[in-house]
Amino acid sequence: MAPGYTVEWLPAPGLLFKAPETAGGISHRIRCVIIPTPAGEDGEDPEPPPEVVGYRAIIEPAPPVPVLELAVSGQGVTLSAQTLAGLFGIDFIDYLQDGVIARVTSWGALPAQAEQVIEFRPSRLTSRSYLLQVTAELTNGEREQASYTLTITQEWTAGRDRLKEEVNARSNKTR
């Protein structure tokens, strides 16, 4: 006998969002809806459908920085991000200090005493994709699952702006 219900995911599984790394204020709520099957031709009512009793969610691969937040409740899963900045790292930053060229791999590691930024090389990745797996647990012991793709594109704006800040800060020291 077929189950007395069908499952609908809101929103439908697939691409959840595609956004640039400069996007912010992202919020998507995902939930599983159980739809009872109407009475059959014989007029008998089907068994009552199960209810969703909980959710689980995971993002794979894990993002390199924790900008994507998952909030799981009995009502569904909410994926949110205040900002997507930081998902694309830096290959390197070369700088001059005391007549010596040195290299670091993050802005935080760039010494305040660095006299000049020689070269900044941002990540060459143009996008990152993640898979969000959401599982709804039902009262009948069954599990329903949906998969969503999250795509973030690199815009290079954040790196450009930080490079300008660092160059300006060092040029102001020498004036």
C-alpha cells in the first residue's frame, strides 16, 4: 500500500541561491510539508499522514570561514549570512620591511611596520559551491531529504578595497 501522503519541500530542492561575495542579508527558510493523499476511489480514508518532528542540516564542504549560519528548529531550517566576505582567501601579499621583501598570506599577518605593499595576489577561484543537505524526521520513523546548491562568486572588490587601504596607510606614513 502506498503511503497516505506526499512530501513537498519549500523552496523546491535545487539552486537555493547564487550571489557575489559582496552580498549580505541573506536568509532562506527551508521546510518540509506533508500533504495528505485524498480518499481513494473505494471511499476509504487513507492512514493519517505523519508529521515532521525535527530537522537536521549540514553544509558540505564546510566553508573556510563561518559566514553561512544554519538555524534548525521544529519549524524548518534557516540558512543566513550577514555577509559572504572571507570565503575567498588570499594567495599572498609581498611587502617591503627594512629593505627586505617578505611574504604573508593574510591581511591580519601584514605587519604594521611594513613600509610598502609590493604585490597582492587574491585567490584565483572565481566561485565556490556548497551543498546544503536538509533532512526532515517524521513521526513514522521515516526521513525525507532535500539538497540545495549554494553558489558564491568572487568579485575581488573586498581585496581591492583592502589593498587601497593598506597602500594609503603606508603612503601617509612617509608624508
